[in-house]
Amino acid sequence: MNFVALDFETANFKRESVCSIGLAIVEDFQVVKTIYKLIRPTPNYYENINMSIHGITPAMTETENTFAELWSELNPYFENQQIVAHNASFDFSALRYVLDNYQITYPNLDYFCSMLISKKLYPGLFNYQLPTIVKHLGIKDLSHHNALSDAVACAMIMIQICKDSHVESLGELEESISFSKGQIYPNSYNPFRCCISRESFDKQLFEIVPESTDFDTENPFYEKRIVFTGDLTKLSRNDAKQAACNIGGIIKPDSLCNKTNYLVVGTYDFNQYGEGYKSNKMKKAEILIEKGYDLEIISEVDFFKMVHSQSNSFEITINQIETDSNELLRRNKYNDFAGKTVYFSSDLSIERTIAFQHVGNCSGFGHDYDLDSISNTDYFVISEILIADLNNGIKNKSILDFEQRRNKADDSENAGSVKLIRESTYLEYINRRILFQKNEIEMHMYEWEIK
């Protein structure tokens, strides 16, 4: 019985943004070696929800190696190995994305999902997240969402599964309980599949329409029915439904029934659930689970980690700020702000009313107070303080609010049309206009003048 147990944690919603890795090497039913590494993520910024899950901060990884710099050291634990992860679709998707990001050839390996295998072997649990399985099997000392602790727990779960199934290897386990191992090999992969029945996928159930038909078929929510209960703290209920819908989840009907696969409980109610509180939906879910239905009760935090949206959506980056700022000055066009809406971040170096007045003098509209107008903003002027934070992987509330509003907009596919301008660039542009009005410099008046 030899295999490697794996766990990744990520810095943001990009799957390639691995910020830590835990490995537990198993030989003869024993964990004989462990490896833990902090990793400087790419892209190098942290979402608050990710930090709240694993506790890793930008300062902790600022001087660490990137995944590419660690790969020669890590590769022997992947190449030609059998690797186990809990919710393997997340970890091996992260592996593929980070390898693609650095243009590293995939290793040859077989992989297995201890979560889906547990779901098949231990029916009737209220969910199959790592803490639940660990508690069910009597495994101790789990520090959940620490990559090393999770990897060791995953290893212990798979060891116990093999003992309970009376097998000596993962190959024997595959034959015993009928699943198909996942595989990764240069340029491609085959997903792990366990024989858990799925309902047919009826797109007519949607009122919220998926934003793409390119579904992640490995995601645990794909073609699964999802119901929400309790107040969500990270997104609105509709935004959470949209996230589930986008990866192929079924979000109708809203009511819990024997066809529901996941009941997602808001953070506050889920914490209370651990202390004995149970809403009517939670009580009904427990009854259905006791009757053997394929249903799990999971927390809001686990929901977001399992969804793990790979975002093609609008995102504020240093590269885009520099590109748009340089382009504004290159164009050197006198009336670029005319008729445009200009939104300002927090922490400006000048008085806000003065910043707004400058836009008004350009025949535009400047403000920082109407969040609803963000979806139609033409220019976002970002203070130098916030840009310095962004360089260190920190997103200020102004930036996060702007991103979220753009991505929630009905016309979010056009969100990329907004121009991201440094405050210093904005002030330079205003200064040029003043000098032009004094006939001290030249600026372009018409589009045809701009080469």
C-alpha cells in the first residue's frame, strides 16, 4: 500500500494561485514522510474569503518560491505516482492550471478521490467534507485547511478505507468497489469517476441561466441539485446560485426534497448547527440522509471552495493599470473624458471634490459614491496607495467593490471596456490640459490625429 496524499490551498479564485502544498507519503499503510511548502502564488494577490479559509496572508508568501521554482523538488512525488486527494477535482484542477501557467509538462500519474470513495463506502453521513469523515473514522489532530494537516488526514482516510475494504492496494480497491482512477499525462488527463448515480440534467429547470456551457464536469456540483438556507455572508443568494449554475449545478426547485444533493448552509447557521441549532430545512435534510438519500449538508465556506470559480470575469491587475495609463498619455487627446463617467478609489492624494471638479472641467462626470453606476463606468482612477498594496498582493475594499459590481452587472461580458488609470496619470493628464489651454503644449483634438 504505497501512495502520496496531496492537498493544495489557493490564494484567490484562480485555480493556478496555489499558495501552499501538503504531501503525505504512505508506505505499507504508514505515513513515512511529510512535506509542507508555502508558495508565492501566481497571480500574486489574496481574496479575503481564501485567507479566511486557510489563514495564509500575502506577507507569509512574499519571499517564498513560486511553484515553478519548487517543481524540480516536488516532481518526484508526482511522476509515476498514485496520488490521493479529498475532493480531487479541486486539487488536480489546481495542479493542471499551475503547470499550464508555467508551461510545465504534465507528469504521468494516477489519482483517486477519497471524498467520492468515502461517499460510496460510508452512506448516511450528513456530508463528506474532510472534518466529517475524519470524525466518523476516529482520526484525530486535524487542523482543517492547513495543507499538510489535510494531506495527512486524507492519507489516514484512504488507509482506513483500504483496511475496511480488505484490500492491499489502490488497484485492488478500484476492482473491489468499481470506480475509474483519474489519470494525468503529458498534454491531457482523464478525470476520476466513481459510480454514484446522477440525475439527468434538465436545462429547463433554470431561471438563472448558466453564463457558459463549458462546464467543469469534474466538479462535485456538476448535475447535482443544490438548495441554500440561512443568510450567506460572502455573496447574495442569487449570486451563489449563479456560481453553482455556472459549473453545471441544478438550482431549482428552491425547496428541499429527496432529489436534493447538497444543502448549503450560511456561515452563521452552520456554526450554530455545530452547537445543536437546526432549521426546518436542516432537520428535513437529516431525515432524508437517514433514509439513505444522496444528500449532504455543507457550509457556505465549503460551498465556495468546492465551486472555486475559475474566473474569466473582470479583474483589476497591475498590468492592465499600466497599459491603460500609458495609453491615455500616449493618445494625448484633449477630450478623452468628455461625456465619460469617472469613478475614484479611496485614498486619493488630492481632495475628492477637486478630483470631481477636474472631470467636470473635462465635460465628464466624476464621483465615488454611486456604487450602482460602477457597471457603466468608463474610467476607474486608482490611488497610488492602492496600487502599492496591489503590488503586494493586497486588494483594498475599493478595488474589491469595483470588481464585484462589474461582475454582477447585467452586461458583465462588456466589463473589460473600463479603463484603469493611475491617480498620477490622471493628474498628469489634467495638467496637460491646463498647459494646452495656456498654449504651452499641443494635444490632439480629433481621433484621426492620433497615430
